[in-house]
Amino acid sequence: MTIREMQDEILRLKKEKDVCILAHTYQSDDILEIADFTGDSFGLSVKAQSVPQENVLMCGVRFMAETVKLLSPQKHVYLSNDAADCPLADQADRDFVLALREQFPDYCFVVYINSTAETKAVCDVCVTSSSAVKIVKNIENPNIYFLPDCNLGAFVKQQVPEKNIELMHGGCPTHLRVTPADVKAAKAAHPGAPVLVHPECRPSVTALADYIGSTTGIIDRAKQGDEKEFIIGTENSVRNHLQLACPDKRFYPLSKDCVCHNMQLTTLADVYHMLRFGKPELEMSPELIEKAVRPVNEMLRLGE
């Protein structure tokens, strides 16, 4: 079976079985082409709320499928590859956060969307990389404990100096691979090309960047910018997508090692087999859904 033949069969099966396919931007192009919607994880979860299909297949990692279930508990949610986890999300579990809450009783616990449902359930407010600064500014409590990504937290802390922000020392292994030396080498190789980086990169990297933003923000900046060359400081699949979307521009990876191995686990064949043979759907108790969706709803309230 060729890639095109497999894609055609996936398109037929998803219609036959009433499945909406969501694909995170870090997925490969052959998967993005058969998805109903592509984008950042939270945006996809919101989109799933309004689709007519009762079955939703997430091409991404586990916490993304969990967030879809939190916002659409009546839908049947599936993950394309059961082994696709997020090392960042796994760095702060429920018991760890409860122990922290005993140490910081007067703090508002702000949790990154890149976290498990169990962790969200014991936190107060959720944030995304694009909304974190605005949400933290709008929280009434001046004391904030931000977890699990200390690099995104440091970016927020710099933008919101009026808050007393404590940081958990976790981080995204993919973006932590990018170093200041990578930035200097990329700028020397491609002078004049703006450096666009994700706030999950370490502060010593973001300090050298020309733009700091979410995956969607980086893509929009590259597409809309007048420059003809860009250095992309996030998961390298984004560079591939931009090359197809803007063939008249050139895109260079900030680091060849900026690859999320968990996101790359999902293949087109995984999607095909999921649709053809099925797998157990993502199960979550009503009690967990009720508790874990609260910080997400609080994020939406504070973001209005």
C-alpha cells in the first residue's frame, strides 16, 4: 500500500466510522493531510467540542487526548499510539503537587496544559504557552506556584514582575536540547534571519531570540513576516510544514536535535490500524473529569 492509498483508505474509514481526526502540529505531513483539524493541543480540544462526530482520534500524546475528554466527556476519545506520552507532563504527579501545596498553602497553583488530568485535578488554574502571561496577570492571588515547566514559568515571571512566582524545576526535554551555542551558530550561518523560539526553551536561549511564542505563534510569524529566511526554534516538524506552506521562503532548524520522540511515535499506519481495527477508548472517571476540568474552565474565565 502506498502513502496515498493508505491516506485514501483512512479518509474512507473515518467517514464510515464517524471519526474526527485531530493532529497536533508536531505530527508528520502525511498525517496532517488526513486530519480534520490541525494545530496546538488546546485549540484542538476546543474544536472537538463543536464537531458532529461522536468519536475523536487524537494524533499526538496522551495529555492531549485527556484534554479532549475533559472538554467533551460525552465523546469517545482515542489516542493513535498508546505509547505516546509526554515526559514533561509526567514530571509532576498528583502526590507531588499535593506535597507542594502543603509547603505553599497560600499560593495559587498554575499548571501548564502539558500535564496529566490527575495533576490538573489538584491545581487551581491551567494555562497554555500563548495564554500564560495573560492568565497569570489576571489571577487575583499575588502568590503563584507555576508547574511543571520552569522555562515557560521563567518567561511568565519576567513578563509579570508584580507577582511572586515560584517555579517547579521541570522542563520539556525536546526544547531543553537547544543551547545558546546553537543560536549563535545559526545566526552566524544565516545572518539576518530572525530566530523564532518557543518559551519552553531555556532563558539563555530565549534571551537571544527575535521572537518568543507558541507553536502557532511561531508559524504565524514565519508565514506573515516579510523576511525570506527564518530560524525555527521548536520541534523540527514545524520547519518541514513551513517549507511546504511557504516554498518561496527558507527555514532552518535552530538545532537538529530539537525532536520530540514521543510525538514522532505516531505513524500514518497507526492511524489506519486504529480506524480499521479499533483500540480501547480513553477512560476517565466522572469524578476525575469534574475535578480536572475546573482549572481549564478557570483559564477560560480569566482569559475572557
